[in-house]
Amino acid sequence: EVQVVESGGGLVQVGESLRLSCAASGFRFDDYAIGWFRQAPGKEREGVSCIRLSGGTTYYADPVKGRFTISTDNTKNTVYLQMNSLKPEDTAIYYCAYTAVVYASTCLEAYEYDYWGQGTQVTVSS
């Protein structure tokens, strides 16, 4: 059974950092992509960052480029999202998700993901 479980959310001040973790199981960790998505109150879910597990190609949404970094620890089947210089607009529930197939040019399209975690709240206070 495929499972992805997020952890690491919390309440931080503007400019601070958080690292989210996504522990994955039930599939070969080199196949195919894990993505981080977020949903703020009243807004649609949006792609934040993703990584193609075979090859390690990464993608970032424009609002987080230069501030967020996605990485993997293959020994732990875990994907991390390091979030620096956090802003109030980063406040959202963050989800990680897994897909075995990616058709889009990036891996940031939520509709391509079949397996989702329960989400972790990130709140950035000003």
C-alpha cells in the first residue's frame, strides 16, 4: 500500500525557516515523482515543488523559487522541503503526494497525483 506522511509544520515568524518531511512507503523510491502542494483558506491547491525520483530533476513554483529547496534521502525514503525566508503568504496546509506517472512538462500538476498525505499546517506570523 502506497503511503506518504508529512511532518514538520508549525508556527514561525516572518523570515524564519521550516523543514517539512514526507516519509514514503509502498513503492519503489526511484519511481516516479513526489510533489509538495499547499492550500490556503479560500484558495485552490497549488503546486509548490516536486522532484522526479529517477534522475532527481526538481521544479519550483515561481513564488517559492530561491527560498524553498526540495531534496531526498533515499536511505530513509523521505523527501524534504526546506523553506527559508518564510512570508505570511506561505501560510497554508502543505501536502506531499506521490505519482507513478507524469505527463506534464513538470511534475507540479496536482491532478497527476494519486496518493496524498493528510497535510501539515504551516503558519507564518507577521
